[in-house]
Amino acid sequence: MTQEHPFAQYVRILGKGKTGSRSLTQVEARDAMGMILRGEVEDVQLGAFLMLLRVKEESHEELAGFVNAVRDTLAAPAIPVDLDWASYAGKRRQLPWYLLAALALADSGLRIFMHGAAGHTAERIYSEHVLEAIGELPATNWQQVREKLEISNFAYLPLAKFSPPLQRMIDLRNQFGLRSPVHTLSRLLNPLAAPYSLQSIFHPAYGENHQLAAALLGQPHAAVFKGEAGEAERKPEAVCRIKMVHDGVLSETEWPKLLDGRQEKHETLNIDDLIDAWQNDNMADYGRLAILGTIAIALQLRSPEQDQQQCFDHAESIWQNRDRKRLASR
């Protein structure tokens, strides 16, 4: 009799039917993802595993176990950083105003590490490509991350550069026709162990899982919210509910709308408009409020004792005092 593949047990746990299946424990999830990352799993098993998770929806214990396994493989150096910023969704309706928010925070003295993946969904623009276009070249290795943080308090490293197996799984999106749990767990990685973590979701139902997983992973401070297109960018035209973690204590805050109505989708996204906004404040209210609102969320994450108005006022000061020469015209 042919011996059963060691990974089959994890596919069976997830796929045994409505009454027989269950979620993986954190330990099981860590072991399963470890096998995947070491290349010990057949492609057919990987596809079945990821899609069974997608249908079931991953639990926070599974997410924590997956993140544990990935962190076991990263071997990231000790680089001091204040804020971890996950960027995995891409934009298609609005410009990525969150990038200007992150750069303004960096100009204020915060050391920000951003990581993400690009190209997995058609008709979207991604942080990696936009940053390159505006002169903030992504790093290609950890040493460049260190150097960029020392020079300008900001560094972006593509997922493909520090976890190629995870990037490979994200790239399966076009073969599945669906996103997989990898898009979720990547947001929780925090490779440099920043004390503060900023994450966004597209579907509000995922917010609690992110929050609980962050707490289970021992993340000191985290903020999770539904951002524009799934990026960590406050949507001015919507009420923003933010799930926080502070030293193991879970909480939720609600930020009111900043604009009435719904903005129309742009036919084209002109990256030069970002540079013009940075250099000359030339932008519509939507862009300005998206920037300020995003900065304000990051500020309250770091200083929860401040109320929303204090954070927004501080955000305006940070934006006005940015280095306008940081981004050069193309």
C-alpha cells in the first residue's frame, strides 16, 4: 500500500465535510505552513489546502500559526523601526494617498517599514511601482532597508525579496480566480518586530480575525480597519471603525465621515498628481482628507490617550511640515 503523504492530514482536517472538518490549531497551522515553505508539499495539496481555507475562512489561531511559521524562515536582522505598514491590496479607484501619509510621518521622525506584493490582481496599481515612480525606490534586501531607514526614515521591501515562497502563493491568485489566506497572513508578518502595526482589510468581517491574531502573536500595538480598496488609507466618505490592540487589551473606535457622497472612480490614475499634491498641496478635498485621516489613525495608534480631534490637528501639522523637496518631479 502506498504510504500517505505527511501533509495529507492537514488537508483532511479542513476537508472532511460539514460535520467532520474543523479549523487547525495554532500548532497545526504552524507545522502545515512550515512544510509548505520548505517545499515538502505537492502542488495539488497546496491548492486544495489554500482553497479549503478560503471557503472555510481562516481562524485567528490559524493565522497566528501561519505567521509563526513564516517568521521562522525570515532571518530578518535587528533593524529598529517604529511602525510596520502592510500594503498588499493595490488601488484602482483612487490614487494611493496612503503613501504620502506614510512619507509625511517619516518626515516627522517615525521610522516606517512598509512591505507588500504587486501584480497579483489586474487593473490595480501597487505601492512598489508607485514608490519607484515618485523616486522612493524600494529596497532589494535587508541591508538596503537599514540604509534607507537611516537616511529617510522610510523603506519598502517587496515580499518577493524576503519570502519568495509566500510571493509564489500570492501569484496563484490568477490561477485560482480567488485570493488565498496568504493575502491575510502577509499583513500580519511585521518582519522587523515593530512595536506598532498598521493593517487594512477589504471585508469588515476579517477585522476581528486580524485583531485577535495580532493579540495572539503578542503584537504590542496594532490598528486594523477597512481602508480604501483594502489599503491602509482612511476613506473620507465612510465611517471608519478601527480595531485596536494595546498590550493585549482589545478595543474598537469609530471615526465619523469626513465627506458626504461617494467619489467617482477615476478613469486613469496619474502618478504625477501625487507629486503635485506633495510639492504644492494641489489636490481635491478627498485626497487631502485621505492623507490627514490616515496620519491621524497612525497617531492615535501611537498615542491612544489623544482624542480624534487632537490626532487630526497633529496630522495637519505633520503634513504642513513635510519635506516638500523629498519627491522630485518626473
